[in-house]
Amino acid sequence: MVSPSSGLSFINQHNMLEDLQGRESCSGYAESDNAGVKGNVIMRLEGRESLDKVNWQAVADLIAAAGLNQREIGLVERAFRHSAFCWFGYEKDRLIAVARAISDLTWCSYLADVAVLPHQQGKGYGQQLMQAVQNELLPFGKIFIYAVADKMDFYRRFGFETLATGMVYASDESLLRMREQGYIR
């Protein structure tokens, strides 16, 4: 895994950009990439190449079960399809983890909808997912996320730092929900 504090040269970013532009697939995950994952737990990770076979109801249910609110299936699908990066984690053939990111492929990426089924948490799947996310996104610069309040420590374990200057602009309804959920002080 590339550590969040390590520097990456322009040539690495350029080569990764060329590689990404030449393929649609974004998230294969080899067993050898799993070093340090608790108990050698391995789930199969698929990326954008699998969008047409994803069970969007299962994705929406997983996101809701993980505490990220119930969402309309069509909106969940649209969000993932419009994201530059997608990760779908499977244990056997059962969807147990997801994440997605939007990116300018140059300076920054925004990580969203990171979720693992509650009864699968604590088994190393979240760690495997985050290692794949960081390996894939860090060459494109900073990775931003706004996290559910009770998951902040999870992201800190992967080197994420709390921003002092983050801000949000949204509808009154969205801002109210964000305050109620602890995203806004």
C-alpha cells in the first residue's frame, strides 16, 4: 500500500492517467495486494467493468444497512455510473462492500458511499476495500471524504486527517439532515 504521506512523482501520475484512459476496468484486486489484511480475509473486488451486472437493489440495501440512509435505487445507480471509480466487494457471490469516487484524475478525488455490511464489519473487508481505494486513488493526489461521525477512527487508521477548513453548501433540507447526522457542527 502507498502510504498517504509518501510523495508521488509527476511521471507516476502521468503513467497512471494513461493507464486509466486506456481501460474501463478500475478495480481488480489480486490476492498479493492483500498484505496486512486481518486474518488474510479476501473478498473479490470488481470495478466499473461490472456496472452492467450489479444488483442495484443490493447496493442500496447495503448502503442503508451500513447507516448511510435509504436511497432510491435509480439514484444509487446513477451516482455509481457517474463516478470515475467504483468498488464492489463480494464474498462468494454476495455483495458485502461498496465504495465509489469522483476525481479530476490530477489533484484530488472525493471518496463516497464506503460501506460494508454490518455483520461483515471487523473481519478485514473494510481494510481490504480501503487499501484498494488508496492504491488506486492516491496517484491522482489527495483523497477527500466526509465520514459518518462514528466511523472517523476507521478512516484515521488509514492516515486520513480531519480538515480544519472544510465547508459545504446545500439546500436547507440537506443541511438540516447533515446537522442531525453529525456532519455539521
